[in-house]
Amino acid sequence: MSAPQSAQLTSEDARYRRFLKAYYWAHFWYDFIFAYAVYTVYLSLRGMSVLDISLLITWWSVTSMAMEVPSGALADAWSRKKLLVLAPLIKSLCFVTWFFAGGRFWLFALGFLLWSIGSSFRSGTSEALLYDTLVHHGRQDEYEQVLGKRQFYFYLALAISMVSGGFIAAYRMDWAILLSVIPLLFSAAAALRLEDPPKAKSTEEVHYLQHLRLAMREMRSNRVLLLLVVCLWLLPFGALEEFDQLYYQLVRLPISAFGVVAFVGSMLCALAARAAYRLKHAAFALYALPLASAVLLVSVWRYPSTLIIGLLLLSYALAAPVSVLLESRIQHAIVGVSRATVTSAVALLLEIPQYSLLFGFIGRAWGIRALYLAAAVALFVLSFWVVCMGSRMSTKASNSQGNG
């Protein structure tokens, strides 16, 4: 290899490493949020009932749904980097709004709207930017490993921020809300160092409305993609976690310990997500891990206590690799140019607030404990679905069809 070629490779490797460093930091700071440790309790202390909280979370999901695909198309047609810069800035306005909300429901709803706008700018955009960057550097086979490492930093950020947020909230709860703005500014600064790579498999200029049409066409025709989306749709943890703080209240866990519990849980999930790529060829993982998690949630429902919280954390850790593996398979299954739009369309389907509404009414009728039994049932259904679908969810089949 000649000296100029060697220098070029070294330069490309350095650019790739700089991208990953900025990418990880942007995601780390985006979820380094002190408010995560206590915001459900914060809403409760400001006069929101369990049903009110459920309605707010549902509003959050519905507004995210409305913006998912348009924001993904915007990312494909405009700049993914710029959307990743804007996302944390908009999300930060949520916590400013909540700080001044008092007991006004509509201001909490406005805060959730700002949060959903920020999340929709990031959802789909982040995964598409990562995948296309790996393709540009010829490293797409590393996608599961990089995604798992990103999830590791996500959980690490949760762990550190939530243990800090718990202690801050024990002193003054509204400070945990307002101080959450600062890490989001760091996230925007890190995103400024990202670069927009060429779109993978792009052969011609595609405009905004074309991205929407292409994405909808792929969602209809790509059977493997739809089967994988159903698996992610059945995972109940995103909605269930919103009510964990009320479970902690039920078993009389001190508020100062909320963050400690969240730290332990996040670290367990971080380690599990970090190792997820090692299971990418283990078909059993997609049904065995949800099944084991469901068994633990039945215990959480049946025997509420501070000690049983440990089983709740373990159930989340068992499920963490499942979401990484499914998201990775979805990216490998996408064959068109409108990757961010398709990913956002997937996220749109996942934002359907089936669990938020269901959990709200279940909690109102039978109490917080019943939510964990309902989540266990959903995981049993997921395990059964994966066993039934089996090889039909193979991304190799999807790619061969798309290339044909």
C-alpha cells in the first residue's frame, strides 16, 4: 500500500472515530436528565391523578405519532445533523415549562408536546445517520455493536443522572426539573460535531414528498419489516417505566432512594445492551428473554415490597438486548433510500399509546400493581409471536427480495 493510500485510510479512520465520539456524547447528554428520577412523582405532587398522568403520556405519544414520519422525511430531504442539534434544544423547553406549570394540566401538556417534537426530530434520524455513516466507511457489519454501545451510554446517562436527580429532588424537587436543561445544551453542542454522510443506496435526488411515498411503499411491501415492528410494538416497557415511581411510592421507598434504584437498574440495562451484539445470531434470545422477563414481572405484581424491586430491575435488564436486536434487524431489513423516513414510520407505529391508555385505566380500576401483571401478559404474547414467526423474520430474506 502506497503512502498516500495509507494516509487516506488513516484520515478516514480518524473521521470515523470522531463521528462515533460525537455521536455517543450527543446521545449520552440527551438522556442525562435529572427529572427522569422523579417527574411522575412531580406530576402527582402538582395535583395530577394516575389517570391524568396516563392522559398526559398518551398525549405525548399521539403528538409524537403526528410528527414522526414528517420529521423523518425532513431528515432524509434536509440534514440529519441539524435535526439532531435542534432536538435537545426543543426538549429543554419542556422542563422550563414544567418548572413554571404549578398545577396547570395544560402547561404540563405543552411541556410534553415540546418533548415529543424534540424526540420526533431525533427518532429515525439518529439510526439512519448511524447506519449510513457505517455504510460510508464500509463498517455496516458493526451496526449491532455500535448500537449496543450507544444503548450502553444511554443507560449510563440514565444511571448517573437519576441517582443525582433523586438526591437533588430530596432537597428540592423543582430543581431536578429545571437543571435538566443543562445536559441538553451539551447534547446540542456534541451534535454540532457530527457530519451528514451520503445516503446509503441513493442513486438520484429524492425530495421530501417522494421520501414519504417511498417509505409508505416499503412499509406495505416489506413483510419482514412489518413482522419485526410487531415484535417491538408488543414490548411494554416504555410505557410501564413511566409508572415505576408510583410503585416505589406504594412500597414506601424514600424519594432519595429513587435515583439509587434507577442507577442500579440503568447499569444493569447498560451492560445487557452492551452485550446484545453477541446474541445477534442466537434466535432463541428473541423469545427466551421476554419470557424470563414476564415471569419476573408476575412476581413484582404478586409480592410488592422494596426487595422485589430488584426483580423489576432484572426484568428490564433481560429485555434490554431484545430491543437492540430488533432495532438492528429493522435497519438491515430496510432496502430503500428513505431510511430515516421508514425508521420514523416504524417509530410512529410504536408510538400508538395502547399501553399508556390501558395502564391508566387498569391502574385506576385495580391499582398500580396490576400494571405489572398486564405487562407480563404482553411479554408472554411476544414470546409466542416470535416462536410462531420463526425464520420469517430473517433479514437475509428481506434483503434478497429487496435486491431482486
